[in-house]
Amino acid sequence: MNGRWYYLNANGDMAIGWILVNGVWYYLNPMAGVLDPGGNPIPEGAMYVSAVTPDGYHVGVSGALIGR
């Protein structure tokens, strides 16, 4: 809608915060419920797992910080 990505749950309510869609975690702005890839360095708003973030932090399979 309006060039922005929203997610409606089974009740038709707009989701906010972290959501799991098809095995991928996404973060939706808690104030507006919108995914904002322009303001989020994670591609498409997805959560990093088993990866190194752009600022050098290692995250595990759950997305939890392992270290630098």
C-alpha cells in the first residue's frame, strides 16, 4: 500500500515488531507497522541469522549475538 510493505495477521490486524513469514523473520516499525528497507540496513528488513552484520558482529542460528 502506498509503496510500503505491511503485514496483516489472520484477524486482519496490522502486525508490528518481529514477525515470522515463510521461515524468515521481518521487523515492522512498531509505531507504523511498516517495513522500511530504506531505514534498515538488513536486506528487505529480514533478520540476520548465522551471519556477520555489516558492522562486524557475528550472530548465530537464532539471530542472537555471538560476538565480534
